[in-house]
Amino acid sequence: MAKNIDQLQQEALQKATQEVTRRYFFKDCLTGMGAMALGNFLGGCNWLGGKEEAFPLDTSNPFMPRSPHFLGKAKSVIYLHMAGAPSQLEMFDYKPELQKLDGLDCPQSLLEGKKFAFIRGVPKMLGPQVAFNQYGESGHWISDHLPHLASVADELSFLKGVQTDQFNHGPAQLLMHTGVPRLGRPSIGAWATYGLGSENSNLPGFVVLTSGGHFPDAGKSVWGSGFLPSVYQGVQCRSEGDPVLFLQDPQGMDRDLRRASIDAINQANQQTYTTFKDPEIVSRIAQYEMAYRMQMSVPEVMDIHNEPAYIHEMYGSKPGIASFANNVLLARKLVEKGVRFVQLFDWGWDSHGTDPNTALDYGFINKCRTIDKPITALLLDLKQRGLLEETLVVWGGEFGRTPMQENRDGKLNPFKGRDHHPEAFTMWMAGGGIKRGGSFGETDEIGYSAISGKVTAHDIQATILHQLGFDHEKLTYNFQGRPFRLTDVNGTVINEIIS
Amino acid sequence: MPDIDWLLLIGHFHPLLVHLPVGILMWAIVLQWVSKLPAFSSVSGAIPATYLVGALMAILSCISGWVLSTTATYPADTLNLHKWLGIAVAVIAINQYIVYHQQWQRLKAPVSVLLLCLLMIAGHFGGTLTHGEGYLTQSLGISPAAATIVKKNIPNIQEALVYEDVVKPVLEQKCYSCHASLKQKGGLRLDSQEWLLKGGEDGVVLRPGNLMGSELYKRIIMDPLEEKHMPPKGKLQLTDAESRMINWWISSGASFHAKAKDIAQTEQIKKLLTSFQGDVVVEEDVLPAEAVDPAPANAIQKLQQLGVAIYPVSKGSNYLAVNFVAFTEVDKNMLALLGSISKQVLWLKMPGIKVDDAVIKAIASCVHLRRLSIEHTGITDTQLAVFNQLTSLRYLNIIDTKISIGGLQKLDQLKQLRQLYLYHTMVLQSDVPKIRQYFPGITADIGDYRVETLVTDTQVLRVGG
């Protein structure tokens, strides 16, 4: 019996040594060690190489200003989107040859294999509905619908060969602003504020202003934050009434009481944070604080009553109403106050010719008149304030319009209008390190398709990010297990229009 | 019967032979490990023989490899590693056969793992020798060779050296991996003027002025399916613009010292050239050449906590941009903090700030300041004069202040000043010629632009008038 116990003890001791001795360690772990050594070795080869460290994010202060990849020329962006797609053929893309074909049947070669949103059968060609002239040292062709803008032609750099693969408003707008023609991706303003933060801790970094009576067809997703933290979505401000809805204290609540309640909420949140250490709670506290500061600063910056009369005269703005001109003036004020990205959407450019409002010889001209003076004023005002060189102004729609007159369902429309056209349209950029008086890209003789200098939404996005100091391939956000970027797998910076 | 170079023939068999030991030995290892499963125990009889065949093939590979190494030039370091690792594989494989023969049970597993590791590492270096450094990783888009090439910043392509700034970077990126110091395939090096002109085993590759006599160009534009096409299949090819640049350079006499503007250019070449112009912002124009120590981190942090926008002007730079746009007043505490980072401040914005002498003094202490915005303030001519010591200043924004031409006159040390914004000051349009005299090359903007109101601006067109 005693011997048995001895044996058992001996055995237990041996078992124990197996756990600790070097001999057994090596015997048991050899395969693992080999694999580790191999892993280390391959790691030394820099397999996944140059690991770009993720953009560190301070959740307690998501708008803290941060450095871009390199020195960017632009500090802010004002993006003027003409929702509905303005006709390049009546604004910037002068096609005298098209005039000669006016009223003739569209050649079959232009229709074969093509699909249009509304054109059916054989449409007629439609010449330019306005006269053009050349302006400035740059010799840009600008139509008579834009007499003011023509006077600052030399500030602009045109992109005349912009193309898209979407011919419906919603998807095309999403592609232009989020890089993908479907819902769910962050918009370019969200990417910019995610990358750069905001210079003014009292104001949102990304502000959206709409005019024209409707939201863009793609809805609020064109200024959404997608999978980026939601603080980066565009804050929609209004030029009449309360600039930001639900920001003002309700009647009977004074600012001290508001402060006290926020303090109490913050305290409770702080306690929860000490228990759970969830950074989202810090983020929530920061958002309460920011909302409190915005209650004071947003109404102030959004108030255009205090602007002098000659400024209103310059922009054609009128306090108290909702208009594109007011929004443009606000954009200048916001940029002056350090807002990073101001996005304007002006609805009403869908010139099909189905009614007077969408007729190239009525509604379209009225639209041109509402933007001509304000945009010209914006460029000059930014310039005299020393802000144009650090503010990138981008103008464009979501696609172009056909050189043919629209014949909805095969019947000629009652007014002169053009159908959606993804194959060629014009955009322009100014300020923010863009070449003065530049032009890139050409369309064929009738403006049907781009023949050189073709650029896409991704190229434009890459260029905007480049001007802000970002390599668009490196501004990424990890989501669902992989890094995402605005330009997906595409995008080339358009060096031709960069000064 | 032609002479057969037997050595070369044996050597050239190496790339074929090496795959045999790799495959056979791997299979032996697989068999060894699977045989442990009861269902596959029957395969164990085949293991020793497989190891033996693998070992013999490894020996043959070693011999042919050694022969090959004597007939061609490879980077010595990698070659050495590959050689010894290859020999080790052969030795260990024989060893494993002996282990099996002698039934040394405890050694079987460790030796097989060792063999596997050696096989992979030796194979990897073999691959590096034939395909070049980074072949494996280039598919991941992070080829170390390409990553280290920093695109040179060319502010004005017409002033750039055609060989140094345009041609060489292309060769560097697309050709050096096989034709430079590391490797000289075909005995050809392309990494200097001498080597380029000397040519390779098959003769001269570059004949200045004679495009079609220059093998260098012919190989590039050759049908990519041809065996002689360069860079070889699978390697990064030259872009159309790049090959056209090489065309232009060779046909214009392949000068190694000429500037772009000295060589005749067609419209097309001119356009192409601009695409080689730096796509990087001209940093030396904005960033001081001299380095500066990092600013004290706690000062930056405190300013950030107060709500001041403060950040490095670009990633990795110690120079700072500071923006007080959220404030109307800068208190003593902030000024003290600003003082502690004064050397690093490159851009400063203080729009609408209440200006007193303490503020002016703090700004004036920022010796490297390039851009200063102090618009919408009560700054006086006398206070402005203090900034005369900010000799690096390039941009000064004093719109909406009481500054007069007299104040500007006192800034005679600001030789670098290029942009001056004077909208809504006491400075008049008629002062501009004088300002141009004080600051040569300056853009002085008095502003006060108007956009006249046309009748049509507010007219709304309606059908039927």
C-alpha cells in the first residue's frame, strides 16, 4: 500500500515536471515555435507592408482639428450642387455645330445601344438656346444667361468632359457625393470633417443649405455620414426661422436652467463612463456641450440681417426669405467662421421641357438668373476677404443633358427641353489652389460625348480631397472588417486644373 | 554539331529541378502527419522512400543551382542565403530518411517541422532571386521598391532636367529592379549615364538621336507578347506618357543635362510634360527649410481644451496652424500658452479679436510666422509696425481695420510679403502703386468689388410674357 502511494507521488511529480521543464516545453511546443519563427520571419518581409496607421480619432472631441496628409491649399470647401442637372449646352459647353443640326432627326448612330430616361424613338436635335461669348484672358465660352459670372471667367477652371454612369437623379447625386450610387456611404463633407475636424469649436464642421423648394432627389443621404461616426453628418441649416431645428430652448426655459440640466446629464453620463469606460459616452457628453455652445453661435452666424446693404446688393440676398442668394451669402459667413464644408443644394434644374418651369426658354433662364449674381458675388467677396485662395468652390450637377430635344414617350414635349445625359457634362472649380482660367476636357462637335479629358465623380472627389491635403487613397475608415474610402477603388487627382 | 555549353545547360535546369524536392518533400511531410490519423495509418510505409527521393532531388537541385550561380550575376547576399538554405534542405532531408530508417521516433516530428520551414524560406529567397525583391508583395500594391520612391516635387516642368527629373524616375521605378546595382540581367545597368551608354551583353541600348537604333526604346514599345518586350510580362509596365517621354528624350539627342525648355516640344509633348509636373504642393514655399523642435505637448493640449484650433500644418511637421476664430478675446493665459509655442506657429488667425499691446507682442514673438489673419480688429498703425520683425511673413490679412498706408510703410523688413488684403481699410486704390514699391512682387487687394444689378437679375420669365 505504502509503495503504491509512493509510486503515485512519483508519477504526480513527473507529471508536474512535464509542465515546467525545458525539455518538455520544447517537445510540446516545437511545431508552434516553428510557426511563430516563420511568422516572425515573414513579418520581417513586410508582407502587408507600410501599414498606414489608422486616422486616430478622439471620440471626446471628434471635431478637434487635425492635420491632413500633406499641406493642402484649401481649408474649406463650398460645394454648389444644382440638383436636377443643369444643361451644359446652355451654360458653358458652346456647340455651334449643334445649331446647324437644329430640328433634324437624330442620327441613328447616336441612338443605337443607348438607353435614355425619357427619350423614345427618334428625337430631333436641339441647337443651343442661347448665344455664347468668350470672356477674360482665359477665353472661356459662357452663355448670355450668366452675364455676371462671365465677368469673373478668369477665376474659374472648367471640367468639360465629366461623365457618370447613372442617368437617374437619386443614384447620380449619391455617386457624386458619396462615391457610390446606392445608399449607405458617407458623403464627401462627412469625409472631409472626419479627416480635418473643424476650426471652430462652436459651430458644426459640415453645414448643408438647401434652396429651390425641394430637397435633392437622393434625400438627406447625400449629406449623411454613412458608417462614419454620426457626428460627421451635415447639419442642415435654414435661412428662415430657426436656423437649426430643435436647437433653441423651449419657451420658459432660460439658459441657466439649460446649463444646469446639461450639467446634471453630463454628471450622470460621467458616472456611467467611470463604470463602463465606453468612449461613446464621452462622445455623448461632448455633443451636449457642443449643442449648448451652438445655441449661441449658430443663430449669430446664420443671421444675415447685420450684413451691410451693399453686401446684400452684391449677392442679391434678402434677409428673412429662403433663397439661393441668401444661402450663398451664408456659405461665405460660415467659411469665414471656420466651417470646413458648406454644401448648397439648389433644386429645380431638371429642364425636360414638360412645363414652363422646366423649359429651357423659361424656367431654366429664371434658374440661371437666381444663381448668376450670388455666385459671382461669392467669388469676389471671398477674394477681397483673402479667403478665396483657401476656399475651394465647386459647381456642378449630377449629370448633363442631351443635345437632342426630349420627346417623352415618342411625342415632342410642349416646351424646349433636354433629357438626362450621363456621357458629358460640365463642372467648374475655383479658388483653393485651383488654376485660374483653366479648362480640361472636350466634348465632340455636338456635345454628345466627352472626347478628351474624361473625368468621373471619383476623380472630382479625389481632387477635392487633394486640395484639402489628403491622399484620397489613404483617407480610410475601417468598417465591417475592411478599410473604406470615398473613391472606392477609383479616382485620379485632376492635376490639369491644379495651380 | 555546335558546341554545347554543358555547364550552362545544367545551370538552366535549376529552375525546373528545384520544384521537385519542394513538391516531393512537402508531400512526404504531409504523409508523415496524416499517417498519425488511424484512417490513414496505411500510408506510413511510403514515407521513408518519399523522403529519400526528395533528398536526392534536393541534392541534384543544389548541384545545378551551384552551376547556375557561376554563370550569371545575382545579388550576393540573397544568393548566399539561398545556397546555404538549399544545402540545409538536402542535408535535413537525408537526415529525416535516416531518422526513419533508424526508427528514432522522437525526432520525426521536430525534423519535419524544421524541414518545412527551411523549404519555405529557401524557396522564398529563390523566388526573390528570379523575380526580384518585392515580387511577392507587389500584388498587394505595396512593393517595397516602389514605395520607397518618393515622387520628386517639380514645381515647373519646363525648368526641370529632362533626364534627372523625368526619364530617370521612370527607369528607377520600372527598370532598376533588374538593371541596376542589385541585378544586372543581360549584363545591363541603367542607373547612370555611363552604364546607359555602355549597354549590355548584346551591345549598345541607347543611341542618342536614333530612336529605332535604341534597343532601350524598341523593347518598351515592342508587342508585350514578344519575349523580348521590356519590362517582362508580369512586371509593372511603362505608361503611355512615360514611353512617349522616353521617345522624346532619345530622339532629341538623349541629353543628360538639358532642361525641358531647351528641347523642342510639340504641343502634345508640352501637354504630356505637365503631367510630370509635381502633384505635391510646393512645400518649400510654405514650410520653412529649417527644422524646429516639437512644441511642448502640454501647451498644445491646454489650448485645445480651451477650444483653440491648433494642429500641425501637415502630418509629421512640427510647425503649427493656430486659429482663434471661436473667440473674441484672447486672455493672458492663452497668450502665455501661445508664447510657449511661438517658434512653431506658422499660420495664425485671430479674426475679430480684441487687440491690445499684449496680443501684438505675443504675435510678434512668433518668429517663423508665414500667414497672419488679424482682420475685423481695432489694430492701429503703430501696433502693426511691431510686426516688422516677422520677416518670414508671406500673407497678411488686415481687412476691416483702421490701417492706413502710413502703417504699411513701416513694414519695410517684410521682404517676403506676397499677399496683402486691405479691403475696408484706410488704404486707397490710389495707394496700390506705392505698396508695390514697398513690397516688390506683391498682390495687394483693396477689394470693394461690386456686382452691378441688371434689370434681368430679378425679372422672372413667364409664358405669354
